[in-house]
Amino acid sequence: MGLTAFVTGCAGFIGSHLTDRLLSIGWTVVGFDNFSTGQRQFLEGALARGSFRLVQGTLLDSATVREAMAGSDVVFHLSGNADVRGGPQHPYLDLEQNTIVTHNVLEAMRLNGVRKIAFSSSGSVYGEPSVFPTPEDAPFPVQTSLYGASKLAGEGLISAYCEAFAFQAWIFRFTSIVGERYTHGHVIDFYRQLRRDPTHLRVLGNGRQRKSYLYVHDCVDAMLIALERATAPINILNLGSEDFCDVDDSVRWISETLQVRPALEHTGGDRGWVGDSPFIFLDTRRIRTLGWSARLSIREGIQRTVAFLCGNEWVLEARP
């Protein structure tokens, strides 16, 4: 295709998969990561290609971002703090890593003449909605997490830059993503617990929280299909499965894959932590009208995640 992509968070879970896919279809990729959570091992394949260049730096350094982005055609902005649970303990982190850095990326785009951006937002921006499955044009309730608020602020900045500077944007509101190279979230939390004690598992909340998940390769497929087929100046798209599961369903699938039968200890209540929405289920008709559909079920995605963790336990010792 002859295009150059600038990928922030290129060594992360989703970013490394996207980087590999772009390289495989003929793109040149400039990857940007500070390795605070990204893993260099995830880039082994990319680093072996002449069409990949890695820049290690922080998106808080505007000059470095601007210099690294020069000559790019499209920005995939995947970098960000993904720890929803830790927001109240580190209230500045979401603002800094999800909102301020997005402004820095947009300014680097403006100064470099780059006009296309794909942004990893989140279904968390819906707070606790009243409509299920939740469509992209659902009324926004009060924000329930600092993470969701910071992602929504990033969306607002992107939309404003589209209006002011004729950018084109693809804003993806993800459900939780699972699959190979997964390093953060409930599957790895449960896996760690069961590795220490396969007879007992502590589950935050009552286990009946309903969640939707999406396999990482299905996520990358959706992003690339959207860039090809969604042509509006601002394209907002939910990415998720056409189904959901209870947290206890996920526990059962993880336990079956590991061949353990732990006694469950539920901490109680319909939320696991402040900002934990008890029901997340996104309406994906908009992306499906573009010809995309998820290939793996939630159960299959979770099982593949567990299989990855079993074969790559070094991830458990890596920085979270």
C-alpha cells in the first residue's frame, strides 16, 4: 500500500498486534513507546523488518513526538493508561496519559501535516448507560470513572481538531480486549491467583457483573476495515462482541482451561471497584454494516488468553 503509520503504544497488547498486521500488508510503521507497560518481546517480529522503525520516548515530550511522526500518513494512537481500577489512587495519571498526550499527538499531526487519526477510546465513556446494547449515539450519563472521563476528553479534542484543521478520525470504543500478548485485566488477575492457589479464587463483586470481550485479532480486523470503508470526517465505532457473559462464566472457562476447580470467594456488591460498570454490552451494528464480524466467541478468546499465559509466564513477572 505504500503508506506510513505512526503507532503509539506499539509495544503494547493491541499496538504490537496492529504493528505486525500493518507490516504484513505492506505498510511502513514508525512505532513509538516508552515501555512503561509495553514489552520489547512483542516487537521481535517487527524489529526484524526493514519497514519498521522503533522510537523509544514519552508522548509528554512534544518535540520528540513531532520529530518521530514526520513523514507519516496515518496515526494510530493506542498509547494510554488502561488501569480503570487505579484511577482514584492516581487521579492525575488518566489526565496525563490519556488526555494530555492525545493533545500532544494532535499538535504533532497539525505541525507535520498529518490528517488521519485512529484512536483507541473505550466503552467506559458510556458510564452506566440505560440502553443495551449501547449504541454510539446513546445519551451520555454521568461519568463513573476517571479513565472514561479522560478518554471522552480525548475524543472531544480529536473532534475539535477535525473541525478546526480538516482532520479525519476513527474513534474506536472498545470493550475489553483479550488474546495473545494480554498483560492487564481480569484474566491475568485470576490466572495469577490460581497459579498461587488453584483451590481458591477471590472474585471482586458478586460475580454477576455482565461484560463483553473481543478477541484482539478481531479488534485489529475491525480497525482496518473501518479505515478502508468508513469515510466520514469523524467515524465513531463501537468494537465488541455480539454477546456478553457473567464474570463467573469467565471464571468457569478459565478454570476449565487450567483444569482446576477453585472455591469462589465473592467480595459482594454489584461492582468490583469504583467505576466498575455492572453491565457492559455495546451495539456493534455500525461496524458490522461495513462487513466486519467477530470470528471468535468470548469463550474462545478467553481460552486463547489463558493458553498464551500458560506458555508465556514471563509476562507475569514483567512490569504491569
